[in-house]
Amino acid sequence: MHQTQPPIPLPDGNGYPHSIPPSPSEIPDVFDRIAHILLETWTETGFGHLEIESERIKSDKIRVIVKGSTYYRFVLSDQDVKTWKANSLNP
């Protein structure tokens, strides 16, 4: 798995915790965070919820929000998506 520094927890405007990973975000960061949330959930209780939201915030940027007990936000460029897609389809 792609290793990054742990995200920095910050409260959002609604009082819910979320974290912002180090910049720039990369697609492996998103999948690493999903795996981390699932493994943490399965280890602790086996019960949980995982939600992933994606929206275009600029013509070349996509915001991805991974929600578990803590929220994690990533911003990916179109080039990140193209590169990751090319690499994952042609290992």
C-alpha cells in the first residue's frame, strides 16, 4: 500500500471531525484511507458505516470525501485520475 503521513484531525463547521491529508492528494491515499477505516472497524466491533462522496470542484479537480467515524477529504486532479487509470489497467 502507498504510505503517506497520517492526516491532521480538524473539526469542521458542523462540529464533526474530519481530517485533511498532506497535499498533494493521490488516488492511493484515498484507497489507503478506505482500507484503514475498514480494518479499524472490523478490528474494533465489526459494525460500521463507510460513505464516499465525489464532486467536481473545478474543471480539473475532483473532491473526494471518505466518511467513516472520521471524515477524510482528498482533492485529485484530472491528470491524477488519468495516470492512475492507465497504471491500474496496465500493471
